[in-house]
Amino acid sequence: MKELILLRGVPGAGKSSTAKLLGAGGAGCAHFEADMFFMNNGRYEFDGAKIKDAHQWCKNSVEHAMLLNYTTGENCKIIVSNTFTQEWEMEAYYDLAKQWDYRVTSLIVENRHGGTNEHGVPEDKVQVMRDRFEVKL
């Protein structure tokens, strides 16, 4: 079965670590996150003016992975680990899943382990994300 897993949580929650626990980097599993767009020669170089470009790159990468899996006939797990603080931020991924016949699972990753914010997002910005975080039960 083809699966799309959306990992949601504020910076430092452990989304990337959870992606690895779920098989990211292994055979038959693709992993994407908008932060990957800002990697340059192994260094994270965030540019707030390019955040929309980063999310478009992430979505395009997921769609490309779905297309490749469709053409090869392989079943694949695709993991996307972004903050996804609001429902509308996941809509494009739900649309892709429907188009390419992927089952979607959305998981909220909580920072109960005292994880650190690897990308240096200012605490006031993280608090804004916490305050707007939507949960659909």
C-alpha cells in the first residue's frame, strides 16, 4: 500500500527524528521537509523571503516521488515533516494523495522529550505556532 505520512509539530518537537523512526532514509521510503530547501553544502541557511518557495519545493518533491512510484509500480511510504500548524497547510498533500491513491496518516509530534529547536526559530515565533496549532479529532 502507498502511504503518505504527515508529521506535524512545532520546531524542536522531533519531527525529523520521528521520520527516521518511521523509516525515512530506508529503502522504499522518501522523506521531505521544507527545511531541506535551505540546506546548502550541509549547512542550514534559512531565508524567510523564500519560505513559500521552500514549501512549493516540498510539495513538488512529494508529487515527483508519487509519480515515480506510480510509473515503477512500487509501493512507497512518503513522509513529510513540516510544522503544519493549520489544517489548510496540509490540503495540497491530501489532494496529491487522492490523485495518486495514497493513504494519508497525520501524526502530531509533541516535544515531551525536551528536544531542541535545531533551526534556531526564535521562541516568540514558536509560541505563535503553538497558539495557532489546530487539531482535528
